[in-house]
Amino acid sequence: MSKENKLQLFEEQSVRTHWDEEQEKWYFSLIDVIAILTEQQDALTARKYWNKLKERLKKEGNETVTNCHQLKMLAKDGKMRLTDVADTEQLLRLIQSIPSPKAEPFKVWLAKVGYERIEETEDPELAFDRAMETYLAKGYSKEWINQRLKSIEVRKELTDEWAERGMKQGLEYAILTNELTKAWAGKDVKEYKQHKGLKKENLRDNMSNLELVLNMLAEASTTEISKKKQPQGMEENKDIARKGGNAAKQARLEIEKQTGEAIVSTNNVKNLLDKPKENR
């Protein structure tokens, strides 16, 4: 997930967020916030609660609800779908309408999220430091974390290049990522996740060191080829993605030939953390 669209954690519960660079403000998924404040595990129940609350507030002439808008965010089915969002100020006003013992700690959390983003804007290294702390807390090795953080940087360079080529975030990035992944790994993203027994989990968080390195090679190669060829349109960009992926495929095949072991494994985060001495 990009820096602009990411999951934030409140008491180990995820909240989908979007950072608007132009307006310099966070937007939060209202369904996720409602689920936390009403202590609902089921997203459908939280959505029904929000729809009723929204209807009541509109009748009362609440401008906060009227000004809320929608953004595309990653849904549980893995697709980018429109969902109601609110900025920090709107959210603080809406919280007043929801009786919840979590209201006050949630306000504190909102302030912390905003402060950390300001810090990270002024010093980008802080974002990496916080990511390092999160992965360490989950039990990942420092070696793996270093690779993972590098992979985020490589991915950002690639998506910046795609944006330069006129590709749009969301579906078009996903199409290109599928082409690239299938070229080097022999599986598209969905197949790769199924191979590892994953559902909504992040694929890269479930890769070994070698898988991360080869994925980075594929993305870095795609970025460099794209800069040289300057493709136009989806088909040309797909062709470049396949070429970048093929560069990593050749490296994968050679390593597998030398080791006699498949690199694209069924191991996921559970295997990686349970077996610290294996390649991860």
C-alpha cells in the first residue's frame, strides 16, 4: 500500500486512511471508525449504523455529514471501492454523536496520527523508523526488515514512473503489477497469494528475503526500462512491465538451478517467523 493510502492501527484495529498531499490532511474511512467506536466486528453492521446516523444527522442539518465525500480505498475483497471518508476535523465532530467509551482515546489517537505525519513530512526517515519498529514488534528479523523497507522505496520509484507515463493509481497500477509479477514469479498477484495461503494479507509481508529481492529487481528493471523507452498507453506499459519482470525471472531460474530449490515458496509470515534460521 502506498504512503498516501495506508492502514493505521488503533488498539490493534485497522483504519484505512488517505493522505492528501495538496491539502496536507488525513482522510479516514468512516466505516472503519464506526466499527471501532461501536465495537462492531462486522463491517456490514457498522455500515448500517453509519447509514442510520448519516440520515439522522442530515435531517438535523449537520453540515459535517453534508461535506463528507468518498474516496477509493482497498476493500476486504482486495478491490478499490468508494467509501465515505472524513478529515480529522469532521471526524472529531462526528464522534460527538456516537456514545462510546472509546471516543476519548480515539481523539488522542487522531492527534497522534496527525502529528506523526507532520514529523514524517519534515523528516521522511521517521516513517522508516516507525515501520522498522512495527515489523520488529511482529517478530521479523532486522535483515528481512531492511529488505522490506528497501522494497517500499523501489516500489515508490516505479509508481512515480507509472504516474509519469499517465497510468492511474488503483486498477491500472494493479494490472501492471500483475504483469510484472507473473513475468518473474510465474504467477499473478492473486495466484501468488493463493500459493501462500493468503487472503487479504499483504503479499510482500509474506515473502522471503530472496522473493523480496527478486521482486525489487523486477520493479527496478521496469522503472529503468520505462525511463528509456517512455511507453505510452496501457499496452506499451504492460509490455515494459513484462520485460522488467523477465529480467528478474532469469535471475530466479539461475538461482533455482544452482540451489535446486524453488524460490517462489508456499511459506508465509507464520513460516518465516516460526523458522528464524531459514532464509527469510
